[in-house]
Amino acid sequence: MNPSPNVPPGSKLGLGLTVGALVMIGAGWLFGGIAEDVVNGDPLTKVDVWLAQWFHDHATPHLTRVMLAITHAHDPGYIIVAVLLMGCYLACKRNWYWLVCLGLTVPLGMLLNVLMKHSFQRARPSFEHPLLVVSTYSFPSGHVAGATLFYGVIAAMLVTRLSHWRARVVVVMTAVLLVMLVALTRMYLGVHYLSDVLAAFAEGIAWLAICFTALNSLRRR
């Protein structure tokens, strides 16, 4: 059954492939540009150091507690638990498409992020009195990548269920704001640079575009 009788299925498939390819290329280009700056020590890395020091100098005990609570709620382990809970809900609803989408997109995207970390092996910001100590590599941020993937899938699932464009915009903007909040906590706590969180967001968007385009194409065929 064609949900939009005035638009041929082939046209919708072609449009989806085009949009997905453009998003993937744009996000991939952004990630590549950031990665190149980090490897070559370009001016972006100087902004990284200045901003990391600024956050550290303006930290307060109350704000630090709030930031720690938010950032720990988005630890990779908790993201996986959220994926499992959402997967159980989708299985109960027999929503197999979004179950497969969630199960493939988020875990594999987080694995990709781990491989990226070991490829670049960037050290984390260093302070004499750190707010949070993490021993793994810094680039790109795993917390931001996980949040981008998880909230991205949830937002896409909700958008397909909404008919009004204003409601869709609200859902997408809410997902973006949540990811930005996670990114802010990582920079504030001194465990990531600005380039780390920007690259993780670009990486997550590119992976979402690849997965959504591939799965949607397979479903339509």
C-alpha cells in the first residue's frame, strides 16, 4: 500500500536517497575538517584549550553537581540500557522496523566511536585540580555520540508519527538541545574539548543518515 498515492514510490525512494546522501556528505565533511584541524594543531585547537580553561575557571560546586548528574545519565552503559528498554517496548508493540533501526544504529554507532577514539588517540584536557578524571581517549566524545544516536532515532521515530510540521520541528529541536546539553556537561567538566563534541555530533549525524537511508531503502524495495 502506497501511503502517498500522488507520489510514485520510486520518486520517494530517490528523494530519500538524495537527502540521505547529502546529509551524510555534509556531516562527513564537517567531521573530516575538524579531525584535520585536531591532527595538524590548527587554530581550532587553540580555541579548544582556551574554552576548556574558561569552563574550569568558572566552575561552581552546585553547577558541577548538576553537570555530573546529567553527564552520568548519558554514560554509554546507561545509553545501552535505554536502548534495551526502548527495544522491549517496540517489540511489545510489534514495531519491527524501528526495533531493527534502534538495535543496529545506536550500538554500532557507539562501536564506531570507540574505533575512532583509538585511531586518533587524543589526550583529554589536563588540569591540576580536575572536576572529573577519565582515562580513555578524548576525540571524538563518546557521550555526545551516544546521545546523538539515541535521541536521533527517537526523534526520527516520533517525526514519522506526527503530521503537523510544527510538532516535528519541536521534536527535532528538543533532540538537538538534549545533545547540546550533554556536550556542554562534557566541556564544563573538563573531559572534552569543543572539537571533541562537535566531531562526535557530526559523526553521529553521518551514521544516522547512513542507517536511515539504507534501512528505509530496503523497506521500500
